Amino acid sequence: MVSAVWLLLLCISENNLQAQGMPVYDNTNFISLAKSLVESAKQTSELLKTVEFLKQQKERIEMVSNVIKQLNAVRELTRNNQRLFDMVQNDLKELLNSPYIKPGEVNKISESFNAIIEQALEDLDFVSQLLANNTLNMTDAERIQFLREKELKSKEMVAEIEAKTRRYREIIAFREMQDKINNRTGNY
């Protein structure tokens, strides 16, 4: 029975037997794939160039931002120091011209105001040198932090001048009131 099945299969297959040749490939698909890969590589290359360009622009923007922060800090520092100088110039003159300030106090008042002004000038000079030639080789972040500290210190100096001025004005007002009380005339 097995041989009969083989014989039957052989007869059927002899009629349809054809020679198998080499497989045929469609070169157009391969060429299209290669062209697509080349185009993708070009686009990837352009994207990488764009990414690098954007990184450079981001760094430049950060540098400009840091410079602007430094300039704002310097401007605020300068504004505080100008306010400090104006206050000392006007208030000190007013305090020293008061008849209720004793001659021994004039030196003390002048020295306290001058010490604050000298410190402010030293700070400005140091900041100027730092920004001009970067002698400490600081990064932008360190420089901004330093400028913020100096700005805060200048605000403290302004507050100190305001407190001293207020205190001396209160002393003058007290002495003026004391003088009025001591020199009043009675209307009996």
C-alpha cells in the first residue's frame, strides 16, 4: 500500500514538475530603501547640527541673562549707595547745623556717618575692580551671589544711616522740647 501511494504521488508530480531557478529580487525596492536611508541620515545630520546650534544659543542666552543679573545687582548697589550719599549729605548737614547738638557730639556724629560712607566706597571700588578684570576668577553664579551680598550690605548701610538719623532727630526734638520747658514764661 505504501508503494502504491508513492507511485501515485510520483505520477501526479511528474506532470507538474518544473525546474526551480534562482529567486528573483526586485531591485527597485532595495534602491528605494537605500535612498530612504540616505535621506534619513541627511535629516539626522541636520537635526544634530540644529541641536548643537540650539545648545550654543542656549549658552549665549544664559550668558546674557547672567550679565543682565549682574548689571541689575550693580545698578541696585549703585542706587543704594547714591541714596546713602544723598542721605548723609542732606541729613548730616541738617543735624550738625542744629543748635541742640553739642560741640563734642559733632565729631562723634561725623565719624559715625563717615565710617559708613567709607565702607560703601570701599565696597564700590572692590566691585568695580572685580567686574573690570575678574581678579578672583569667579563664575557668573559666584559673581552674582557676591554682588547680591554687597547689595544686601548696602541696604543695611542705608537702614543704619536712617536709624542714626532718626535717633539724632529724636535727640534734637527732645532737647528742643526740654529747652522750651526750661525757658518758658509763666502767664499768671
